[in-house]
Amino acid sequence: MPTTTPPTSCFLLTILHIPHIYSTSSQSPHLIMSPLRTQLSATADAYLDAHRNRDATALAAVYAANASHANYPAPVTPIFPSVSNSAYLEGVKDLFAMWKSFACTEFAPRVVDEENRKVVLFVEGKGESDMGTYLNEYVVVLGCDADVSILLLLLS
């Protein structure tokens, strides 16, 4: 009987076309971001800055109290399983403490979906610890509530 090996990683990401608003000045046009788009981008920036600075308190500040966390694709065993917000933040605090250095950079332009209050980040993380070098790429989906706090974090 033939056996099949499941793929090691599958992730489907639908990128939405989000119209931009441009100024009508006679000068070269400039992108004008809506207030919501600005807030969503600021939340994403705060999320990344908290990781860059390994600051669990700053990370907690961008999450809604009832935020949930999930990791995909399914067969991969994540560092953090799907857990409550408080358990996730406690785990991140311990993780941040082990790094001697950690950097995260966006390797592709982020996608901001105002209608659904989501930001998709394409992030490379690189860290140094006593155990050696860590290098990984992530697709991070931040789903935000009406206050633009992170309500849902999906990692792939």
C-alpha cells in the first residue's frame, strides 16, 4: 500500500487589493493614509518594536485583553501552541529573556486591510542565544478590534 508524505508547509494567503487615496495637488501625488490605516500600521509597528526591543510589557500593551493566538500550518509543532493571551505573553517574556540579541525585519511590504481591520506582516527573525543562532521567517496576521488593539494573532 503506497504511503503519502504530507507537505511540510502549506499556507495560502489571499492578498486583497486595497484602494489608496491620493492627493490631487499639482505637485507629485502623495499617498494619503486614512486615520484607520494609520492606526493599524502604528499597531503593527508597535508589535514589531516590542519584538525588536524584547519588551513583553510593550507587547502586552498592543493586545486586547481577550486576544487569541494561533499557529499554522496544522502539522507543525509551534513554539507557542494556540493559547490564551496571558499564557502567550508569559511565554514570550521567557523567550525574550533568553536572547542575547534579536532582530526582526519586514522582508516584503505589509498588507493593511482596513475593512477587516487586519495587517499582514512578512517578517524575518534572527536571534542569538547560548544555544546558538535562530533564523526564521513568519507570515504574521494581526486582527484588530475597534480600538485597534490586536485581537487575533495568526503565525505561519
